[in-house]
Amino acid sequence: MYDLVIIGAGWAGFNAALRAKELGLAVCLIDSNQIGGTCLNYGCIPTKTLIASAKVFSLAKKSSNFGIELDNPTLNWAAIQGKKDKVVLQLKQGMQSKLRGIDFINLPARIVSAREVKVDGRIIEAKFILIATGSRPIQLGQLPFDAKKIISSDDALALTRIPQSLLVVGGGVIGCEFASLFSALGASVAIAEKTPTLLPTEDREVSRKLETIFKKRGIKILTEADVCSLDLENYEKVLVCVGRSPQLDGLGLAALGIELINNKIAVDDYLKSSLDNIYAAGDCTGKVMLAHYAAYQGVVAVDNMVLSNKRKADNLLVPSCIFTDPQIASVGIKENDNFVCASAIKVQKLDFRGSAMAQITEETEGFVKIITEQGTNRIIGASIVGPLATELIATLTMAISCQLTVSQVSAIIFAHPTFSESLSETIKN
């Protein structure tokens, strides 16, 4: 009998397995797909690798601004895809090496009782079971995926050539990243979003700034759009990015009586399902569908199974990172949140045009916005659109987590000239 059987080898399951191994548990990790789950194989890593190549191409095209003459930079899409596959393989091999001492089964699994998992006709017994099966792209009824004309984000990563024209349905994080990517690579891109703005969960000023930048680059923005009214014949490919849904097929949850809410596994504050020794972590819980939050949940779930000091999985201070060009990142309260309407706050903002490093690198589009609470002067939120936003947000996440005040952050010496000094300059405005 194993101490723990984990179903799903994505970021939640993988980190849970490592934590269980650290605690001395006998662990079995099961996944019918590949180690690394969506993040490594179909999400974070391959998309960001392609985005990195697109960034280099964009820089090459404006190299003369830096005194470097390059004759007509051209794309080699096959080589770009090869680079992506190499990065994924290297990281996968690294993950596999960390799993030494953990049994890995690469087959489908079904939970048949509170302590039994069935794999390939045999029963595996466990004291605890962790469900970490991740999510999959949501399919629209009027635009079913066919992997040819109507494609998912998974399909987009496997394209053998860059489409001449692309309609992205959904202006959220995934849609905006792909729109930015393929536009930089030369495709004619349009985004259709049903709400009034792109990135509807982000700061409104950030969303408007991204729209302005996209339009300057020739990306067509269609907000408050009805997908049924769009002429799909105008586009070579239609990429549907309207969110993700928990992947729960074949697990046998209904027969077990595990409670689901809107097709998400219902868990308590300690990540326990409606059955005492079955826990869930990651996208299948539908809490915060981000890889770094999934990893956090996986570790917390394992701790709560075996440690006497239980802890709630209640840390919602989760940085959001969007790898468009320019990047976008946010954490904590946003200016347009309901909380802000009922509280006394101070909003401070710095345009990257005032940053020496932004001028040096010619990345002046965007700004830093920091929100502080009146009275305490503690930093409670931040939004950034601009260069290295996804890196800069870590400092502000730490500041909010440690409940630092404006004066405490202002007292820190930031190196000059750097992008990071923009954070202290913002609160000195």
C-alpha cells in the first residue's frame, strides 16, 4: 500500500509528489499523458518559448536603432518550433530526474473506492489520494474544434506554419498572448472579445493601454463581439481561447459521490474533498488556474494529509503574469476593484518614458501603478504594463505579503539604471 497516490503529473501533482517524498512517504504518481501536464507541454513553457523567439525577431527588425545593421531578418518557423521542443524536453528530463524514488505510471487511472485506484486492470491501494488532473481548453458549441480551421491553444502550438490571418476568439490572458505572438511573427490578427475590454479581470487602464498598443501594431480589436456574427471566411485560422475547464473524465467521481460544483471538485479550506482521504489541487479545483498556484495547492494538500499542524490554502495573493509584448503583471488590489470603491486609497503611477533603462532599451510603452491604503500607507496592490513586468511584480508581491509601507519600500536602495528602480520612483511621485 502507498501512503499517497497522485493522479495527474502536472505542476500540482509534481510538486505534491516532491513534498510527499521529502516527508518520507511512499508515493505513486499516475498520468495517462506526459509529465509536466499542461504547463510544460501545452501551456506556460512552450508558449513563452515561442514568445521569446518572437521578441528576438522584433528586436532584430529594429536593430538599426541601436547602430546594428542586419539585412532583412527572416523567420525559420521550423527552427523556432524545434527550439520550443528542445526546451520542453530538457525541462521534462529535469522533472523526471527529480522523481527518483517515486513510482510513475503512464496510464489512465480510475478511483474505485476511497482508498483504491484502478490502473490497467489492477488495483493500487493508498492511504490518501490526491486528484490533480488539471484542465483543458473550453470548446464553444458554435465553434467546435476541428484542429484545422477552428483550433485550440494546444493546436496553435503545433502549427507547421504561421497563418497569414488569424482570428482569436477571447481577449483574456491566453488570447492576448497568442495575438501578440502571431502578430509579431507577421500574421494579420484580430481579437474578438465579448466584454467591453480586453483582459476584463485586469486594471482597466492596463487593458486600455494594451488595446492602444495592439492597434498601433495592426491588431484589430473587436470588443462586445458576438462570435456568431463574425465572418470566419476572412481568416485562415480561428483560435478559440475562452478559458479552461477541469479535466475530470474517467475518474469515476460520480460513482464515488465526490461533490462537484460547476464541474469543479469541491474542496474545503484544507483542500479535502467530500471524502475524507481524497484531496484535490490545481486547476481541477477551479480556484486560481495558474501553475504557480497549483504548485502551492499541491504542497499544502500533502501537508494537510500527514502533518498535525494543518494550514488553510487561503493565500490569494497570487501574482498574475501575462506575456504579451509589452508584458503585463498585477498583484493584490486593482484600482477598479469593488474594495477600492469602499476604501480610502492612494494611487501612484509612473510612466516608463521616465525610466532611463526604458529609454536605453527603447521599451517606453507602459507604466507602473501602485495602490496604497490611506492611514496605514501599506502597499495593497500593483499593476504593471511594460518591460519585465512579470519579473518586477515579484518585488511588489513581497512588499504586500510583508505588509510593507511606502516609507519602508522607499528606504530600499534600488540600483541605477534599472527597470526595478521604477518601483521606488513610482511611490516617490
